[in-house]
Amino acid sequence: MSQGGTLLQAFQRTVSQLDGAYGTVVMDRRDPQRLIAARSGSPLVIGLGIGENFLASDQLALLSVTRRFIFLEEGDVAEITRREVNICNLQGEPVNREIHESSLEHDAADKGQFRHYMQKEVFEQPSAIINTLEGRIDNDSVRVDSIGHGASDILARAEHIQIIACGTSYNAGYVAKYWFESIAGISCDVEIASEFRYRNFVTRPNSLLITLSQSGETADTLAALRLAKERGFMAAMTVCNVAGSSLVRESDLAFMTRAGAEIGVASTKAFTTQLAALLMLVTAVGKIKGHVDRDQEAKIVQALHRLPNDIEQALVLDKQIELLAEDFADKHHALFLGRGEFYPIAMESALKLKEISYIHAEAYAAGELKHGPLALIDADMPVIVIAPNNELLEKLKSNIEEVRARGGQLYVFADKEAGFENTDGMSIIAMPHVDAVSAPIFYTIPMQLLSYHVALIKGTDVDQPRNLAKAVTVE
Ligand code: M6R
């Protein structure tokens, strides 16, 4: 400011010299009625009131005062007073940004009767799934037009799917890879965003990029999307939970999960709603490509209709799992096993346990055990197995025997019709029988409950685990 001009001009000169990610707000104490804000990389949202305006990094922080928001874009500089909001670019030229009306409830950030946000969010899953399915499936078919404007054309042209995501969203993408190939008959790769963005990848012809993200602001995923746009992807779609987020704004198509606000750092309902959305998307692609016939489509859609009720049944296991969790409290390591699309569910289960209970947990595709991890097995290493009654059950049973023969302590979450019995060294948690196609979503629930109860016993900070942030907006 000592070089002259207004605070806005001084700030514009300053941000054009800044490097890195920031969402920043400044005020001149001699003129406290005026705020100047800028973003690069990190999110910044303006809340519009009557005779008052607000700034925050997340709309959730402002829901008690307004539901009207402007999401600033990269390079935007905003000048805000009680009555006015003016936005310009770094060159000082005015820019127009849309006003979004948030559909989130004002009490979205309340814990209600629950002890933790995570617990609340686990129990909200039946309704979150109902919301995500609403208007997108009929009795026995998926409504392709509900995926978004131009979706049927984009999906028809796609010859390959590339999924990019981080953390829990990556695990959802990994399940979708199995579904895209087995149900829709289209090749699909899934990759962690931080790897994808820094390697020399080959773009396949007519490749559709799908980013998955709860927040829509994950820095690596966003950077991967921007890179993919430069590198010849046919189109970019996002499956995302936050309307108006950067991924939604910058993608050609946005298929919203409607999980509602997820506040616990550990992703739970965001994951299962991502899977429900992805299953609809996979079915739509399969139908468009003639790989899913009416009969198969009806079966998948009926399984989706039953899913909220199935999840209610899984939540009934809460008390039983609470007791089981006691066995884990003094353990330092745990191994999760699954096969097929249950391998990424094992990965997600291990991620949940490690992030909130700080127990080192790993997931392995059960068939891979004998190639190394079998050496870890002893009485101090609980082995958690996800065992639905599917075509891989017999293979999984032999893997379970490999662990048993080495004195491992097994906890098998098994379909009650899968023929398991409690024996020495093996506890069976009998799960209701559900449709094979939606079973990965269903089996996620007891795993979330297990990590929640282990964390409670260990006394860790369930909603805000150490060293972690809800939205990872920096690299
Ligand atoms: O918002 P995103 O889904 O893009 O976040 C990606 C990861 O940071 C996130 O899924 C993280 O792994 C979970 N919070 C873990 O529960």
C-alpha cells in the first residue's frame, strides 16, 4: 500500500507474486468494513446475507447464517462489504460468478443424539443412499438422463474409463473398476491422483476420465483433472458430494452423491453413496453399450432399491461388533482380506481402522497371502476376512485355512449361508444374505462399525484423527 493505490490494488499486486495454494482474506484496520479475498488452490466461499456478507473456506461454516453462496474460482479477487460483493481477476477486470442456493439443512453440522459425527454419519447411510438413488432409478431401470446433460452421448462414445481419486474415494474407484469390466464390459483403470499427475501416462482413445471425491477440492485430484484435460481425454466426469466445488465446476459432467454434509474426517456415507452412484453409472454404461440386458438391469436396480434396508440390517450388528472390538484394543497390527471387489472393501476397512484407531492395518487380496504376508501370521495379528457367499467363496475358504494352520486369529464376516462355524481361532460374524451386486456396499458397514468401536475403546479422537484434515486442499 505504501506504493499507492487502494487496498484492492495493493492486494492484486501481491497475489500475482504469490506461489502455492492459499485462500486468503485481508482487512485494512483503518477501513474495517471492507474485506478483500483471493484464492488459489484452496477453496473460498462468499456467503450472501441481507445487509451482511460472509467469507469462509467451506459453506458448512456459514449454514447457520445463509444458504446463498458464491464459490470463488482460481485467480479471483473479491472485494466484500456489508452490501456489495465485487469480483475481478488478477488483471482487475470484473468477472461474474453464479449464486448457488445450498440444499444442505442448517443443522447439517449438528451431531444430534450421536456421540460423534462419524457415528451419526454411519447411521445416516440408509437415508443417504435413498437420497442418492432418488429420481435416478425407476422400478427396474436406471434413468440415463438423470446422470446429466449430454451423459448418454458421452457414455456411448467412451471406449475406456480412467478413474482418478485419493484415499477412500480411490477405494470406491477400485470397486468400480471391477464393476465396469464385469458388468458394463468396458475396460477401466483406476489410479491414485498423486501418482497419475506426475507420470508420463498414455491416453487411450476415447477415454472418459472420472474423478471421485467427497469434497471436490482435493488438490491432487483437481490437478489430475486439469492435466487430463490437456492430455486428450474425451471428456471429464466427476462423482462428487459437494455442489459448486472445484471438481464439479471444472468437469463436463457432475454426478452428485447426495450424502449430505460429512464432517467426520473418516469418510463413511460419502464412500457408500459413491458406490451406489457408481453402480448406477456402470449399469447405464452397460445398457448403452448393449452389455446389460433388461433382465440384468432390473436385477441390479432391485438390489439398489433393497440396499437401504440391507444397510439397516447391518447396523443392527452394532452391539455385537462393539463387543468384538475389545479383542482389537491391545493389538498393534491387523490384516484385512477379501477377493474380487471385496479386496478394495478390505482396503477401505484397513484405511478406516488405521486412521481412527492408529492400529497399523493392511489389506491383501486373499490369494496373495502366500506370496509374503503369510509370514506375519501369529496369535497377535488379527485377520479380518470379508466372506460373502459368491463364486470365490471356495477359494477364500482355502486362504482362511492357510491362516488357521499358522495359528492366526480369524474374524470372518460371512454370509450366514456360506457354511462357516465358530471354531478355535475363528470367530464368525454371521451376515444376512444380500444381493451379490450390492454386497460390497453392505459389507462396508460392519467394517466401519468395527473401526469406530476400536477407536472408542482406545480413546482416540474419532472425528479429528491426529495429523489428518477433512479436505486435503494442498499437496
Ligand atoms: O474429498 P476426497 O474424497 O477427494 O478426499 C480424498 C481423501 O482425502 C479421503 O477420502 C480420505 O482418505 C478419507 N477422509 C479417509 O477416510
